[in-house]
Amino acid sequence: MKVSKQIDREVRWALYLTLFYVMGWVGFAYFSPAGRGFLGFPLWFELSCVYLPIVLTLLISAVVKWIYQDIDLGGKDES
């Protein structure tokens, strides 16, 4: 039963991260103020396509490090 709970927990975190990314991308792409960003691109592009993926990568790294666990999905070892 413990494995099932861990799998459910990992699936929820994956779903949360996916929803965060989609909502962040849509929010930055459609609701950002007009103007130029630090790199010279339009601000909406920098926020949604440059900075948000960097933040998401850091969040995913943290979740994999602290939330996800190794789970043995195999049966008995035959060796």
C-alpha cells in the first residue's frame, strides 16, 4: 500500500508542475505588459519562453530530489 501512496503523490506533483507551467505560460504570453525585456526580446516572450522554463527546471529538480523516491516495480529477483 505504501508504494501506491508514493506513486499517487508523485503523479499529483507531476500534475501540479504541469498546471503551473501551462498557467504561467498562458499568463505571461497573454497578460504581460508590452515592452522589451532584458535580452531585447518582447517581454511576453522572455517571460514565457526564457525565464519560466528556467524556473520550471529548478522546481522539477527540487521535486525530484525531495519528493520522488526510488520504487522497486519488479517482482522477485531471479539471480
